[in-house]
Amino acid sequence: MKTKRRKLVPFALMALMFAGILQSCQDKEEEKFSATLKSEVTADYLLNSNLDVVFEDQVVRETGKPEVLLLPIGSFNLLDYEDCFILNVASGRNGSQPVSSAIIRFEGEVLLNTSDFSHSEEHYTMQICGVTEESVLEVEIRGAPGSALDIWMEGVMNSFLDPRDGRRYSVVHIGTQVWMAENLAWLPEVSPNSVISLTEPHYYVFGYIGTDVNEAKSQPNYTTYGALYNWPAAMTASPEGWHLPSDAEFKQLEMALGMSQADADATVNRGTDEGAQMKSTSGWLANGNGTNTSGFTALPGGILNSLTGNFFGTSTLANWWTSTEDIASPTNAWTRRLLNVSSQVNRSAIPVKSFGFSVRCVRN
């Protein structure tokens, strides 16, 4: 009787083979996991409601052989946003017919593959970085004609270009609001400190007494602190998409920094250290600097006292208009003031709308 001889494989060789198979499986699992991972960063952004949709499109399955579609995604103003974005891909959204499969690539990397879709509603989110003006998404979908993928990309704004004069402003997200982190510098004309009005808009630059706009813009105070506005000018100076904050919107900012509702509704100096959180870490007289933990970066730009015609207060105070008039005295407008000698925030209704104060804009 013949018996089959069993060929023995050396133990070391078996170990190598097993290791290779295991590594191959791990590679496949890691590739699939990374393709379907939902970003935790997205959830954090959504909680703050500070995301902009910077790109949006829908890819619909037509008849015939599926083709790779190229979606340009970098055609917006990239400088306005942080480097990384959140890409959303949804199948079967808003009642549309889900796709049976899809492949999506960015910069040669597979973000989603065919196994991530199966005729069902899906919504994937992932972070992509390094977007340029030439960036595209490669999208290929399969399914019944009319099945669709909704694709959109969201980003966090970090600066803003005012198209009126080409000046770029840094911005800061505080709570659910987006604020300019610099004083407004829009200067369509400039008035000397001797020209004042309660009803007509006037624009000033601290310490400048002429009428030449270019000369005014060359002043160091303008470069550092922006322009000063009487209340009528402040009400119309904001660029499109932004506005002069109301008294309530300033309260929202202050409460996001820890101020209580009762303190926010009070007048004169209120709160604890909210002013210190708003003040810049340098530029304030006599150790009056702040921590700037809010990113608001308040600088002591001073004011124009229209009653005396004097500029004063650089290095010691910052004053901003709000859009809100005092209900009890409509000729008064609410303001905010920070002082070098205080960590609180002053809230006062000013009866002289001809004063020249700074302006901070908040996003619509």
C-alpha cells in the first residue's frame, strides 16, 4: 500500500507567510477604515455654527457608461479660510435616489470606495487639506439613472478682504459669532477734527487734521487703529456681509467670554475679566495689557471728542459704537469701552453721536 508523503514546510517559512498574509489584511483594513472615517473635527465645527459652505454640487447618474467627473473645488477665495476643509458626501439626501456605488478621489487618494455605498442613504464627512485653485475631486458613480450624490465642502473663515479698498482683515470666531479682529479702516473721505455733525456721516483719523485721504492713510495711527467714525458714518461703513453690531450682539460676545446676563444688562463697568480677554497683549499704557484669550485683539485707538475737537486716549482707551439707540433717550447710542486701568467692559449710552469712535464689524 502506497502512502502519500507529506511535504513539511519549515517553521520559519510558515511564520513569514502568515506574517505576510496578516500584513496584507491589515493594509486592506486600514485603507478601508481611513476612507470611511468620520471626522470628529466636523462635529466640533458644527457645534459652533461657524462653517461656511465654500463649494456645493450634485453629481447625477446618467445613462450609458459611467465616467469620471472632475469637480473643481478651489475656485473660491482660499485666503479667507483655514487650510483644512470638511468634505461632505451624501447619498439619498433630500429624497434623491441613492447610488449603488461610488469612487471619490482627491489628489490621487481614494476618499470613498465602492464598498461605502449600497443603494442606501449615507452621509460621510472627512477633512481635506492643501486645497489649491487647481484642486479637483474625481467622482465616479454607478446606479440607476437619476441616482445622485450631493457633495459640498465647508470651511472656517480666518480673514476677509474688503473689496472696496482691498484691505484684508483678520477675523475671530467667538461663540457662534464671527467678528473682525481689527478695527474697521474704511475711509471714503476724511474730515478734520473741527468738522462735526450729529446727523451727517464723518470719518476721521486720530491726530490728522487735513482732508486728503491718501495722506490720512499714511498716518501710523490709521495703520494701527483704523479710522474713527461718528455714529451716522458708523451705521453705513460696514462692508457687504458684515454690519455694525447691536447692543445685544455685544452682550452675546461678552457672555460668550463668561459674563452673566445680569452683568451684561448693567451699565458702566461690568463683569470680571472679559475686558482683559478682549484686550491685546501689548500697546496699553501702564501694564494695562490684556490676555487676548478671546482673539478680539482690542487696541487702545482713542477717540475724537467732538465737544472740544480734541483727539485723546491712544494707549489708554478703546471705544466702539453699536447700532442700538437707547429706548429711553433715542438721541443716545449704546457704546462699549475698554480702559487700560480696568479688566471689565464699560457699557454706556452716549448722547453725542458726533463723537469719533472705532468700529468693529460682526458677520451677518
